[in-house]
Amino acid sequence: MLPADTFSPNVNGAAKFTENLAMGMKARGHDVHVVAPAASRRHGRFTETYGDEPITVHRVRSYRWFKHDWLRFVVPWRARAHARRILDEVQPDVVHFQSAVILGRAFSIEAKRRGIRVIATNHLMVENVIEHSGIPKFLQPTAASIWWRDASATLRRAAAVTTPTRRAADFLEANGGVNDVLAISCGLRTSDYTAQFGEKPERRILFLGRVTGEKQIDVLLEAFRRLPTDLNAKLDIVGGGDLLHALQRLSAKLGIDDRVTFHGLATDAEVRRMLTDATVFAMPSIAELQSIATMEAMASGLPVVAANAMALPHLVHHGQNGFLFEPGDAGDLARRLEWVLRAPAAERDRLGREGLRLVQVHDIDRTFDLFERLYLGESIADVAADSVNEQDHSLDGAPRTGTITLPETSRPPADLPSAEGRRGDGAEA
């Protein structure tokens, strides 16, 4: 049973992972039940098809959060009653909750009382939750402290706690009061993506993700404004969110709206096509616990320019499959993007092929294997020995910032490899 406070039709990393996990476990012969907020006033037990797999989804009565355009939640004082009813009806062997918030808290309490094995995965950063809460800024530190205290109690009910990366696991251990957090990648099926190497007809920069504050898309727009016009670059923003209209207005104010396209929500097929067609992927977010979107870009053979923040340095190895930039620094981001866009196709291909190699360790079948072992009661130590233990490739080892000194010139900065001197086919930098 997979209780999740966010699930399809929501578009975010946690919802997508829960969907993939449900499909993967169903394909392996398990009876899978997802519990999630109803996407509308219609609630109850339904069979919903994801991929080729029919999944039982218990849609619990929910309400739209007034500060958000799509976020729906189950009222906390009714959540445990829903948990009791569904657990007694289904009688699952294991409960694997996807966040220590409303449904995770309720199902962890009631499952523990019934002697059901509990596994926890955390996909959330408190900053992302509080941003949409409407809580005044001066009260947000207090709210974060309360949130972590409650989340800690919820997570400690689990036999095993996981999160997508080692950086995220360290963050959770430091803030959540739990030990031995396992780093298990969200994973993806790399064969679903198509890389296109060589020259491309246009220079296209792609961002894929929720259009919300922590993604810092405003920084990307300002960086794009600073790019020399002779590049004739175009920027594609794919995703929906509460800042969509504000960022469209910002794009017009910056005078770049003729070269920036806000695509809104897109189908999986449309996303994969845009990934294949892009020249470089940009991820300016400062709050990624893994970033499935960045892994999708790597699986599509794209160089990645990402913020030197949270878990992104686990994926982007500076100078090998892309570059890291100082978070929030539009000038730094612009210089990185310009270098990639001006580099010969062979150099971009080198970066893309290395990313394609690096992302193989995140194969989703490996993720399914590890969770299946946890469900069956295997020890944390044994599972940890086989989980992905990624190194931190941040420029300074710090969780949020890096120190990058760049000359004010369009030539390749000193800490970037020379495009003219690199013609490799994916060898390490």
C-alpha cells in the first residue's frame, strides 16, 4: 500500500515516482493499492490505468488549498479514520508512505498499531511546503520547526527510511531526527529516452519542472536575457504551477517573450520529444532532493547546467556531463549556457554521452529491486550495501553554494574545459 499526499494528475517528482513504483510493483505480480487525495469531488475506490498496469487507487475526500491552483489535501482530523477504514478493508502486508505529512502520518500510526511493516520515503523539503501555506514569513521558521518535529515522529515509526540521494539522506538525518536513512534513487527507464547527437537545427535551452518559486525560473529568464543575440537561442519552459502567469509577464518585461515559450503541462511523449530536440538542459532550482527532470535530460544525452545546490551536484559532475553555477547568479548561469551553446557539437556530445553513462546507475529496475527487498523484510544494512552511493560533486562540498570565479568574457572561463581541445566520445574529463 502506497499512501501519498500527491499523486497523478499532479505533476511533480513525488507523484511521478509513486506512479512508477506502483506500475513496477504491479508488473512484478504484487497487489498494489495507492491512497491519495481525490483529484476532484469524486472520491472512493477506483481502478486507474498507468502505462499498461491497472492500479487500485483509493481516492480520499480532499479540498483544494486556497493558496494554490492545483494542490489538494485531506483534512488531518479525518485522515486516521480513512486510514483505519482502508487498512482494515485491504489488510496489506506493507505500507510504504511517500511523505511524512497528512496521509503518511495517519497510515504510519494505524499500520503500526496493526503490526503492519512500515517503510517511509521522504520527497519533501519543508521550504517547498511552507511556500504554499500562506504562513507569514516571520512565522515560517517556527512552522518549519513544528513540521520537522511532527515529521520526525512519523518517520521513526518506519522500519526503514529512504530518500532519493545521499545528500538528501544527510539532510534528513540532520533535520528529521532519524538515523540510517537509505539513499535509493527514484530511478527512470533510460530506454524510454532518445539522444540525438551532432549538430541541431536550433539552439534550444530547456527547463522541465513545476513553475514555482524554489525552481528559480526568474533567474533562468534573466540569464537568458543576458545571452548575446547572435546566438539566436530559444528557451522552452515546460511545466505548470502557480507562478506561470507572473513569469510570462516577467518574460515580456525583459523583452524576451518572442524567444521564450511557456508550454504548460505536456504529455510524456511531448516531453521526450522536446528533450531530444534541445541543445542544453537548465535546472536553476535550489531545492532538489534528486531531480527526475535532470535525470531525464541526462538520459536524452543533453549537457546539463544546474545550480550548485542540494542534490544536483550528485547528478551534474562539473566539466564532465555539464556545469554547476552559483545558485541565484544569473550572470554565472548565462556564462555557462553561452559556453555550451557556442561549443562545437563534438564537445556537447562529449558532455551528453558522459551524462548518458552516469545516469545508467539510476535504472529503475534497480530501484524496484531495493524496495522489494525492504518490503520482504531484508535488513537495512544489506540493502544499503547495494544502494547507489553517489559522491558529492558540488564545487565546494557545501549544500547550497559554490565558489566559482569567472572572468567577464565570452571565452571559455578558466575552470571550463577548452571546447577546441576536447573532441572525445564520452571519456571522463
